Amino acid sequence: MKSFIFLLFVTVFSAFASAAESDFNGIRTAKSYKDIKNHNPVNTLKFSADPGVMVYDGRVYVYATDDGHVDQLGNNPETNTYGQINTINVMSSDDLVNWIDHGSIPAAGRNGAAKWANNSWAPTAAHKKINGKEKFFLYFANSGNGIGVLSSDSPTGPFTDPLGGPIISRSLPNCNNIVWLFDPAVFVDDDGTGYIYFGGGVPEGQSSNPKTVRAAKLSDDMIRISGTPQTIDAPWVFEDSGIHKYGDTYFYSYCTNWDNGPYGNAKIAYMTSKSPLGPFTYQGTLFNNPGEFFGTTGNNHHTIIEFKGKWYIFYHAEWLNRQVYGTQKGYRTTHVDELPFSNGRYGNAKGSLTGVNQLFKVNAYNTNYASMMAWQAGVSVNGLGHTTVSYNRGDWTGVSNVDFGDSATSVKISAASSNGATIRITSGSENGDVIGYVTIPATGGDKNFKTVTANVKASGTKNIFFVASGDVTIDTWQFIGSGKGSNEPIEFGDGELPSSKPVAVKIEDGWYYIKNPASGKYLQVANNQAKATANIEIGSSSQDDGQKWLLTNVGEGYVTLKSALGDFMIDVSSGEDKNGANIQIYTAYGHDAQQFMILKSSVEGAYSITSRVSFQDKGIDIEGARTADGTNVLQWTSEGRANQLWAFEKADDVSEEEVCWSEPLGYPCCTGCAYSWYSDDDGEWGVENDDWCGIYKSCY
């Protein structure tokens, strides 16, 4: 009898699955602009510019200028004029890969909280406990003519206008001569005191010292200025204030102007001080214009945060704009990448499509919002705060690294549909292996939600996708079963990565020649060119600086490989996780594209050198397994082949003077990396102690 019942169950289940599968006959899934291997941009449904970032209660909240929704702008919109913008996009994440789209906040204009304001640009947010209750404050620019503030009891709103007018206007002391009264940044110090930073623009003839940014103390209630705003003399400033604190040091960051100054056009620079109101001392740049990484040069706007022990830079780029419309039209989208930080100084972050590593798994057995997505195509988001997701035929959403534990046997989905639809759940991709089907009946409208349960089969950690056969709106999903999921930190081997963990080999720090035993040739910089993006190839032993590499262990089993030619490291071009990505040298910043893991192979004394950006799936490879001098070196799936194995031969140490080069002219420093160039008030050049090499002048 039990066998009969089981057979009947299998027969009925198979018939149901077959019928559900037929609902997808002829469906072409919607096109995604973001590859499954990539985490940038963080949201491809909306153009979200000028990201202002707040960390609260273990989550990262991003508030962004709403440049428009991709599906509402048409196929060939006019160039963005920014004059129509009066809402603010908000999203949040605890793992920096799966983002909940919380909707768009009506901030300005007739339908906004601040009806006196026409626009809501460049938002920033802060939270503070006032009278024992956590309060949230959202600051925004009314174009370039003042700054407003909204308040709420929740980070996602609803927000109200506590002043009925601007918190910052030209009537404030020391503010009437600011070119652009915009781009706020807000910071709450350890003692609960709030500070605001704002301003920008370049008065005629003042490119090197515009003196158009200000810092001011906020009142205890965070909605008024306390005292006179102080001038920050940021060299070559243009716009985009940023502020944060580490230890007892305050870091003010900003975007440089376009007047060909010594720090570069529209780069993110930073200054430090022991006081929140300054004076600040210039330290250097930390992020180049996005055009360098994505070929879409434009304005540069950022926020820097520390989260879960790492530093990140949020910024915007027009990469998605170009993918959608074929050309730049001024519609920008938020990205996030890691920011190197060591000994109180920032290295240079590198913009990438790969983005950051996921910090935590998603517990399949929690109640999860459909609006939590890593990838998506075609869908739209409804509401504010607690949002739902609407799908049409072929639309889909994807969630990264969902942990099912041992076994999930069913799923509950809260959904609404006027005519009914089927949800196909897959793993790997939107057209991947089917985990199960969920049939949503006609519920009497797209706002009348019902919970539907269906059988599934899933285990382990997977990227999962929800695909719709017809019009349906999903609120939440939750898996059920004997397994137990987790929100544990992501470790190697999770998700769609290999299940077996390779064995890493630790090689001591030092200078090496790196040889491919099969060909007898060495990794070298083509033509010994000491410049960023110079190609890496193989060549016969010469022991030139172009063949010498400084191996440095940087933690978590990874190393960097710095060239003896100067401040350059072996780098995966564009940080791409794909076969054929070129291997080059690039300005040393130590981010994921410049981190590699040395793995044991079956050949004694020879190792695979795999890249962090590929999750150790791909390694340094001699193109075509050729052996001729000058053969190109690239990244390819690591299989332990002879052209992918490398031996490390000790080289003589190289002095600091030999590897210390000033940028961009390539002059060697006078006495090594303990000196930098500076200019005094008379315009004379000299050297002073510092921990980096200076620029533009040779020694004398």
C-alpha cells in the first residue's frame, strides 16, 4: 500500500510538474544588463546617482538621486537635464550583493515632503538617538541653491519636512559666495554631535584653491546649523563632499575639478584633520574618474564607509546608461568596490563590474522579500519601505548564495495575480536547473496577496532565480524542509563555486623570478615598460627588472606581485572574471584584481597562480600553450595544465630606490620612498618626509 501511495504521489507530482513546465513553452526570458558573475551595478532597474550611504543596525542603506527608471524612460530618452529630479531612491543590504529595493522617496516638489524645493539631488543620511528614540535624517540639495533636511522614525520613511524650508541657504554666514550650495555630507561623531559638509564650484581664476566648501556643526536635533560654517581649503575642489572618521582622524574627501590640476580631472581626493571642522591637510587621491574603468567619463560622486572590517567606496558610473541606450545620456547608476586602507592612508580603489565579495549567505528558511535581488530583468518594484515586485511574462529576479542546508522540500510564496501565473524557481541562472514550480491562482487582483505552497528539491548553497510565466506580483518567499540554512559569512566553495577546496601554498615574502617549467620562460613586462596597462608576456631569462616580482602575503591566502619597474602590480584587466581577460601591470592598489592565490599542483615545485576576481577558478595562463618569447599571458580556467604552472625562483633583493617612481613622469625618487614632493608658498619645489613618492618634478 505504501508503495502504491508513493507511486501515486510521484505520478501526480510528475504530471503537475509537466503541466507547469508547459506554461513556459515559447517564453524568452527578459534580458539582463548584468552578468551573473558580476555584482555591479548594484541595481539595474533604476538609474541611481550620487550614492549617499548610511550604516545602521548591521545594514548598509544607499540613498541616491533618482535619475529615472530604466523601463519608464523609453528606448531613446533625451539627455538627462536633472531639472526634473525630485525623488530619492533607497536600497539596503547586509551582504553588499543582494539589495532590497525600498522604492523611491518623494522628497521635493508638489508631491514631495519638502514642497518648497524643486529638486532633490545628492542625498545623504544619518541617524541619531534623540530623547531615547532613534531618528533618521535625510539631507538633499535643491539643485545648487540650498540644502533641505527630512526626518523619519525609519531609515526608509515616510519622511517629513521639519523646517518647511532649507537648513542651508545663502543667508547663512560665510555662505553667500559659494558657487554651488549643494552636495551635502553628514557625520555624527562619537559624542553624538552632528556635522554637515557642503558646497562646490570654481570661481573664475581660482581653480587651484576655489574655497567653496564648508563644514558646520549641527544642532542637537540635527535640523539646524550651530555656529558659523568654516571654510575647507580643499585644493582643486569641484564638488561631492564626503566625511568619515577612523580612530581620532577625520577624513574629508571630494571630487577634483576639470581644470587639469596636478591631482587629475574629476578624481576623488582626500584630506585629514584631528578636528571635524579642520584645518584639513591634503593627502592624495583614492579613486580615478569612472571613465578610466568603464569608458564613460563623467562627474564623479562617492561615499566611503567601513563595514564588517573592510573599507568600501560607493560611486556612480554611466556604464548601464551606455548598455541600455548605446551612448551616454547622463543617466548614472551606483556601484561599490573595495577601498584599500593601510597605516592610516588610502590606496587607489579600482572600479569594476565584478564588484565586491558577498559577505553573508541568505538563509533560505527565513521569510525573504522578493525585492531582495542581486540580478533582475524586466520587473518593477512597488511601494516604499516594504516593497513588492511585479513580473510580466519572462521577467525574473535572482538571489545570490542562498543556503538550503541539507534539504528544502517545499516553498511558500506570498503573491497576487489577476489571471494567475506560474513561478519557475531555478538555480545557476534564470534558465538553469529547475528547483520547482509554484502555481499562483487568480487572486482577485494584483494587490490581493495569497500564500501558496509547492514542492521543491534543493540543498547546499545556490544562486536561485524566480521566473514568471505571466503577470504576477510577489511579496515574500520562504523555503521549508529538514535542512537548516544560515546567514554565516561566505567562505570559498559557497554558491556556484567548486565544491572541493584547493590547497593553497604559502611562499615567503620576497623578490622572485616566476618561471613556467614547461617552456623554460619567465613572466615579464613587455619591453620593460614602467607604465600602467603594460602587457605581461613570457620571455627568456634576462633577470631584468621586468622579470622581477615582489611577492607579498596580504591575508586570506592571497598574495600581490609587484614589479621591480615601479609602483605596479600584476593585474587582471578590468577585474573581469572571464576566460581571456588579459594579464597586465597596473598602478599598485592591492584590490581583488591584483590578488592571487598560489595553489598546489601535481608537479613538484610548480604551482597554479589563480585570481581572486575569479574565485580561484581561473589562473595565469600562457596563451595557446605557446613557448615563443613574447607570447601573451592571460587568464583562463585553471586545470593544472603545463602552460598554467609556475615556479618561484629567488631573486636578489631590490632596493627601495629602484622600485620607487614618481607619477606620472617616471622620475626615480632622490632617496627612496621616504620622501615626497611639495610646493611652498613661493612655488619652489623641494622634498619632505612622507610615506609616498611625489609627482611631476625630478630630483635636484
